[in-house]
Amino acid sequence: KLLRLEHAHLIKSQPELRGMLWILGLCCRCCCLCAGNLCVLLAALHLGSTKHMPMQVPVGSLFQADADQYARRCDVGSSPFSNVSAYYPSSTLALPQTALDLYHEEGYVVLRGLIPPSIVEALREELLRGYSFEVEKNAHWESESLRDFLVFGPLADVASQLFGGRPTHLLRSVHHFRPTICEFQRVVNYHYDWLECSEDLPAHGVSKSIVKINIALFDNMPAMEFVNESAFQKLVLRDYNATFLASLRAGPKGPPLSGDDLDQVSLKPVLRLGDAIAHSISLTHRSPRTPPGSAIAFLSPSYAAADSRCLGRPASNRECDAEPGGEDAAKEAPSSALPSRIAEVARPECFPQVRPLALGDRHDVGCWVTFRRNFHIGAVRSYLTSILTRWLLLSPGQQSNLEHGENLGLPQEANVVIMTAGRIEFGRGDAERDTQAKHLVEHDRSDL
């Protein structure tokens, strides 16, 4: 901010201040550099190494000018995460029809053993190496490993089946590593995910054109706490009426219900490494409450069917420029104009089609995308954010999560699919089968 005073009348009238401010700015950058190196040194002394710490933002970024847009590569297929046989060694993934029907009724399905744990561990290390709080959204434009995982991995198959086999596109992604040295709940209040669409979707009812999948990046990890559709409907009808429920939108204000009431009916699952939850973006949920030292991290991509008009919220940070003009063009468009379908945008590379996808498909090496950065934090604060991230995530690789009971936080009637050793079992209302299936998930993961 001080450097911007160069253009002020005071600086023009007193040129000698220009040099003083330049020296002051240089000193600030040097202090940032020293603080970052001190952080690395202390962490190394505390942990014995810095293996599980995020990489620090390069020092050279302190001297780079801010930009509204960034260009990133969008080619896929060259990282180890594009090896489809690593995900499907014996057969393709096919979810039971009962589980699909219940997803559209209740807004979620828990998928046990969806991804081989070794792949999740490798992906976690890849994400952690380049992690910063500033780049949590759409980090797949920063990491080809993450792009390949989201394109070639089983998540795209899950989304496609939930869409009834329609062509499926990758919409956006979010990932987060929770600080381990303090008690931290990322989102305290129950809320909806509303950044996927430019307009708020109905709060009751499950969209058949967009889905979000939450993946645990650590073992035995408390996942998001959520309220299924039937429980949410009962609470709203208790306090309001059917007309209010039909008009309720899943927007930034969140559900019109008390947190205590929602907490009494919410499901609080615990995910093992390789588990996932596919859920509606209108599902009411919040972050789990855990004590300090708990290893909590998740990856949550969103997929959309080809006919979906959800292209991301224009005001959100780090959204790909799918249409010429970006946010400015959206503001100038007539209020009656509908957004483009995701398969018809001017720059389809922003939302790559992931299903159907032939095993040999690869994007051109020359593929590039641009995305907007709406929140300008500046080079110095970006560097400080990187340092803060390294402090708060001193050792996410050292697991400290507690063991949980056999039901892993879910009632027997929950919508759960057990996948292990090439078999798929639908777990609903049979405690003995659920226990046996969980035993298989724990002991037969090497066969995935």
C-alpha cells in the first residue's frame, strides 16, 4: 500500500520520498524472507525433517506484479494418476440401482473403499507439496497430477452414473488441509455449497445435473456432518409450511433452522482412507468438530452433466474464464438471458469432459486456460500466507485420529455402498453384513 503512494500528489511534490519508500518496501520483503527461512528451520528441529510441510512460495514472487488473470496448462494424461488400471484392476465400477435411487431421494451416498489407499496417500503428498490457503480452489489448474486423478479416476464414473450415464464434465475443485496445531473448524455453521452455480438452486430436492464428491485424505477421519433430505424436509415443515419449502433456495444465507435442531438429526460419518461421500450441493452440512492434532484434509471436486448451466459463481475466486469477457460480460448480459450449458461454452477446456472418455484420450500439450483472481492479496501477503500455512500444518503426515466404532458414525439404515476386492455390496439395514463388509474393507484393500 505504501508503494502505491508513488502516484499520489505527495510523492510527486516530494520526489525524495520515492527512494525512501522503495527502501522500506525492500526491507519488508527481506523480513518476509527471513521469517520464512526461520519457519523452515524451527519445523525441521521440531519434526526432524520438512517432508510433510507444504512448499514455500518462491522468493521471486515477492517482486512480481499482481495480475487479474493467470494462464495455466490444461493438458492431461502424463502423470501416474492417469493410469486407469490402477483404479480398476479387475472390473469397471457399477453402483447398485438401489443406492442411486436413494441418492436422488436423500441427497448423498457413502462409498466405502472407492479408491485404493495407496493412491490417496500419493495424491495427498502431491497436494501438500504445493498447498497454500490461497490456492484451495481449483488447484487442478496448478497440478497435472490432480487433473489426471479427477479425469481418469473413479470419481468421474460415480458422477456419470448419478447423472444416468449422460456426458459428464469436471466443473471445479476444492481441497483443504486443516491446521494441526490448533483447534479449528473450517465452517462452523450449517450451510449449502453455492459456488457451483451463478444462481441459487432449490434447497429441497436433488439436482440430477451436478454432484459434489468429498474424499478423505487421512484414515479414520471425521467427515462433514450433514442432514439428509427427508430429515431436512421434516424440520422445515415443522417450523414453516410446504409453500415456504418449495420456494427455499440453497444460497449464502444457509438453512433457516437452528444449529441445535440440525445437529440433533445430522449424520456424522467417519471415513477410512479411500472412502468418499457423493452429495448434492444443496445438502445441508458443516465441517466436523475435532480436537487439536487431528489429521483432517479433504478433496471435494464438483462434476456437472453436459446440459447443466452451472458454470461456477462469477464472483468466486480463481474461476476459469469459460466465456469471453468473464464476470464483466455476465453483468452486462440481459437479466432474462440464461447461462450457457457447460458443454456449449466458448472455451470448453475450462470444463473438460471426463465421461465418456476413451482410455487413450489425452489433451493436446499446447492446451492452456486462463482464470480470474478476484481477491488481490498482493505478493507480500501471498508470501506471508505461504509461511502461515507452513506453521499451521507442521505435521499433517503424523496421524493422530482416534479409533471409532464399527458403524463408523452412521446408522444401519444409512445409504452406504461397500466396495472391496472387485465386489460391490449395498449396505442398508443389515448390521451383520455391514460388519463383515467393513472387515473386508480393512483387510482386503491390497486387492483393489
